[in-house]
Amino acid sequence: MTLTFITLNLGKGGAERVFTQLVKALRSDFKISVVSIHAGGYYESYIQDLGVEYVNLGGPNGNTWSYIKRLRNFLKQNPSEVVISFLWYPNIITAFATLGLSIPILLSERSNPRSYLKSSAKLNYFWRYLLGWAYFRARFVVPNSIVTGQYIYEDFKIRKSKIKIIQNGIDFQSLTELAQTSVADFDFNSDQKYLVAVGRLVYEKNYLYLIETFSKVVQQLPEAVLLILGEGEQRALLQKRIEELQLTQSVFLLGFKSNPYAYISKAHVYVMSSKVEGFPNALVEGMFINGHVVSTDCETGPNEIITHGKDGFLVPLNNEEVFSQHLVELLSNAKIREGFYKQSRIKVNNFSLERMIQQFQDLINESRN
């Protein structure tokens, strides 16, 4: 059986990681081609090393119409029994490119459409219409969040039977091995208590809010230290705020790490402060590796992972007092820490990589019927 996987690029985001994991896992059972609209990215060489056919559609040297034509030509020359597309823009391109080709398509939605369609009214209406049409054409629409699936049903009037939710899965064995490696570029002090956050330094990750919140934590626990792993456009802004709050000895921007799991395993708490998420892989990974998690209750994802007060803390967006108090509690209360850790061992079993892959495999087989 032949499959074609389509995505925007092979960068280092959560969607790209899940995409790559699926290709790797399914290549032994299917003949797979991978198509990206844009060339390059963190996972491109990895995909090529898997031995699957890989092409890109020449972006950004083109436009939507040219990408549709290029993808259609590829599919005509390389017949596929099922096409799986990731992310809203490739989903639209895939829906147009497969018109009349009698190929079932699975459109995987990786984030909340209500968030990414908040541009000008005209653009919003245009892309919303095309996306709804693409969903209508799909054999299945595959959100990674229960709430996102509900939004697609409500906003686009897609049949519930067509919406198949598959939450992200993580590779327990690989993460365990990575978490056990040493950290060479930062000295963890046994007298201090560490919080770690992982993600790009961008507005959506809400790190200014996290730093402001942490300034209240350190007033109660002077030994607390916050490590933020990631790079992005807000680095200078965040560093300036760290200096203004006189936190240069307590907050460290450590940059992008290819293995953040070694840092997560050595911290006392994993923290996520996002304004927007799809289904945050990093939060599941933090729960598995660290076992002590605090997250903002942003619109999709976290409340499907954390049961508040049982295996972690969920806090309202933009409430520094509640956020800081829960961080202090989890850093200092041994009973809460022990309870969360035990319950998180149970919860993470819902998010295994094997379960996710099997669900996709079942859906691929069902889509042919």
C-alpha cells in the first residue's frame, strides 16, 4: 500500500515531530512518499535518511496555485492509495490537488482554527471558506485535541463521524534514554530548586508572563531558579525584562537544546505558560520525565493532559498570583509532589507513541473502505 504524507516544512515544531514519527513508524508497512511545500528544516535530513521518497514543492518560489499544480502532478506521476496532510495550509492545497483523482485524504489539524484565523475580516473569511471546503472533501479530519474537534464540528458543520481525534503520543523509551544523559553547559546546584520551560521564544509561549510570575515565586523561595530552553524573536525583550526585575541570577535563557530532556529530568518542576497550543507534546514529555507539572489552562490541550490538583496544576491565563502560588506549592510541598508524581505515571500511559501510531494506521485502513 502506498501513502503520501504532506506538510508545510520539516522544521523543529511539535507538528513536524509527530509527522516524522509517523513516517518512521509506518515505513515498514507502507511505501511512503513525503512532500513538503517548503524546503529545508530541522527534520529534512532525518526524513531523507529514512529511505523514503522525499520532494519539496519549491516554496517560497511559488504561490498557492502553483503548489496545487505541482502536488497534483506529483500525485499523478506517483499514485498513492491514501494521502495524509498536516496543517491547515497544506490541507487546503491537498484538497484542491486531489480533485478528481479518487484518492481518500486525511487532513490532520494540529492547532485551533479559531486562533490562527484571526487576521483581517476578508482574509479570515477567504481562508475559512477554503478550509471548510477542504474539510468537507476529506475522508476524515484528524484533530489532535478534543476541543479542536468540537470547534471544527461547530464552526464548519462537519459531520461528527468524519472527525477522528488522535492525541499526540510520545516515545517513552527514547525519552528515558535522552533524559539520562548528562548536562555539560549548566551546573545544577543541590541547594537550589529549578523550574524548566521549553519552547520557542515567541509571543504565543507567554514567557514575559512566566518571568513576571516567577518574580513573585522567588520572593517566597529565594533558592528558586527558572531555566527557559529555546530561541526566538523575543530573546532581547525577555532578557531586558529579566534585567529590569533584577533576576539575572535566577532566570536563564539557555537557548535551543537538541536534548532538552536532560534538563527537564534534573529540574523540580516543568512549567508551561502558553497563550495558545494545539496539543502540547512538551507538556506530556514534561509529565513523563519530570512528573511535576504546572501549566496555563489555554484553550486546547493542557486540560486534556492534566487533571487539576491530581496529577498537576492548571492555572487561568494571566493570573500571576494563582500561577506563582501553585509553583511555590509544587516546589515546596513534599506531599503534593509525591501525589502528582504517582498519578502522572498513570496518566502518561494515555499518550504512548504506539497508541497514536496504531490509531493512525487503523484510520488509514478505514479510509480505503
